[in-house]
Amino acid sequence: MLRQGMNIEPNGHLSFGGADLPALAAEYKTPLYVFSEDVFRSACRAFNRSIKQFYGGHGLVLYASKAFACKAIYKVIAEEGLGADVVSGGEIYTALQAGFLPEKLYFHGNNKSAEEIDFAVKSGVGCIVIDDEAEIAMISAAAEKYHTRQRVFLRVKPGIDAHTHNFIKTGQVDSKFGFLKGSELTAAVKVVLNAENLIYAGLHCHIGSQIFDTEPFCAAAEVMVEVMARLKSELGCETECLDLGGGFGIRYTKEDDPLAYEAFMEMVSTRLKAACNRLKVALPFVLIEPGRSIVGPAGLTLYTVGHIKNIPNIRTYVAVDGGMTDNPRYALYGAKYEVEIANKANRPKDFCATIAGKCCESGDLIGEGIAMQRPQRGDILAVLSTGAYNYSMASNYNRIPRPAAVLVKDGKARVIVARESYEDLIKNDLD
């Protein structure tokens, strides 16, 4: 079954966003990241609709920049009315350079540097999410320096099992992120409330990534309302905003069964409202942070097939001109993908192989036992749903330049990230 935005053209070629993929590979070379603007905007609008329909519009969608960020993407999400979740000085800088409104930037992450916090406050970011007690004094000092009062959230560990890979769980007690929800959090909130240059604006949690089960999100929402009620009782403070994070799963393979965003929001909203009513706390302004679920299905990666190596009775390797330098997800946690031979998309997938990258590592694979049309050297292989955590985690290992990225709409493509050159690789080298 083809993905949103894809078609098989009369010549047998796969198209995405109306653009012929083998033709894009010929024009822009490979490896190449291809993003569909329509698919990207469609996901933004689905999340916005879900908040309006089931939560009365009393909320804001924040795009999780870490999934994929560049100036063109920030411009699109601004046009769609989204805010942005940023986790570094670099993401803040990129967003501002794209003309993004600083008040719609929410600065997350652990171990923020003093320089990053100073830059965030100076730039007027809408909110900084405090991850540990040391950040309170740092943010307060920066706010005093710039004669402002900085809105802050505090990140809470809700203690929820998100039923996902251990490397992308974030809400458990044993996590590097956030405060324990008991006395540790209460003490931190008390310090914030007593700080002249800080405004206690809300709480934040995040339970993990690539999650298909709605129950952990609902359970996290209920836990956070309980925390809000306790803070109101113990400290007399109302919690204006509640950031429930992101982590919504997408389809990588046919085994994945993601829930519609509207269905997710309906369930979470129902449980959140019921909990607020039961515990007699004001319904908070809700923020959510989709990243993968917006940009993941909107992107794919094109490679050119090189050597095909058959090891009798063991496996066949299909080598491509990229690998872990542009997609480290398989090497990190065994991520799974579906692929198409883009110039043979009308043919049956009657061939099974391991896709190997070109790095000097045995573990440099895109995947194992993957079904595809029978490949030949020079074919164009498309790996689907690579929009998230591919370019953003790409590296120059083996001194390999990072690929270009193009944005396609109505069959036309424009470069949004230029391909790196050999000159780019040495621009910071000193003799």
C-alpha cells in the first residue's frame, strides 16, 4: 500500500508530492532527502483541528524541532500557526533566522548551558522548561540581566511506562530528564514562585517516542492533573499550562498501526477534563509536541544501488551510496523501514535483501530482510518515512558529506538544505 502523497506513474516510476523520484535523483544526485510540503502541512493541520475540535482550541501545537529543522521548515510551521519546541541554542538561532516569533518558542532539554539560557532569555523565547534545580538560578540571573520576567515550566517525571524502545523512553523515574513528582518538584516550584524574575507558567512531561498506545498518554495526563492539584493545595498556586509532550507513533512498516491524531486528542481530552473536574482544578491550556508524526511520513530518502553481493544460503547485500551517516536509526536501535525501487515501483516485491551502507562498519545497515523489487546496479532505492531523525542525526563519519534535502509541491522541487561539499568538510580544520 502506497503512503500519503505517493503514486506509481504510467512509466512505473514512484512519485512523491507529484515529483518523479528517479528524475529527482538524476537532477539532485543521491543520497537525497525528499520532503512533501503537502504531507507535512496536512499533519500540522490535523493536529490543529484535533485541539480545536476536542479541546475547544484551548491549546497550542509545538513542532518538535529535533525531528528535523531548517529555515524552510520553520517558515512552514509558522505559516500553519504552530509553535516550536527547541532544545538547543542552535535550534533557537535557526528558528529566529527564519523569522519565527520568539514568543512561540519553548526551550526544552536537560543540561542547558549558561550561554544557551542567556541567549534564550535575550531573544525573548516564550517559555523555558526547567529540567533541574540548577537551571532556576541561571534563568533568574539571565532574566534579571535583561530586565524581564521569564515564563517557565517545570519538567516532571510522571513514572509512566510508554511501551517503546528503552532508548526513546523519557517518562520513567530512572530518566535523565526532569523532577520527581513528589517533594523534589514541590521544592523547585516553591523556589520559582519566590523568584522575582520568573513566572511559574506550567508543567511539562514527556513519556517517550514512537508510541501507538493511547493509554500511557491518558495516564500521564491524569498523573499531571494530580500533581497540579497537589501544588494548588500545598503552595496555593494554579497551573496555567500543561505540556503533554509528543511521541506519537507513525507507520514505518505494515506492522505499525498509528492512531489518528483526532482519536488521540479525543481520548486524552476526555480523561484530562474528567480528572480536572474530579480534583477541582482549572482546565489548563494544553500544549503537545509532535515531531516525528508531522515530518516522518513527509520525508523519504533516495539512494543509488551499487554492489549486490550474494552470500549463498546466508543473505544478499544490496549496497547503497549512503547509510549510517544519513540514517543512523538502524544502528542505534534497530529501526525498521519499507523500501521501493523507485524506477520499478510497478513490479512485484519478489526480492529480499539486507541494505548495506558505504561506511567502514559492519553494522552500517538500513535494514535486514527487507522486501523490494529485484534490484540492479544503478537503480534508485527509496526508503520510506525517513523525514524524522535522519538529517537531524546525520554525521560526517568517514568524512562523508551530508546529503541535500529538497521540498516538493505540485511536482516541483526546491533545495532547502544544500549538499555538503568536500570543502565544507575541512572549513573548520586548522593546519
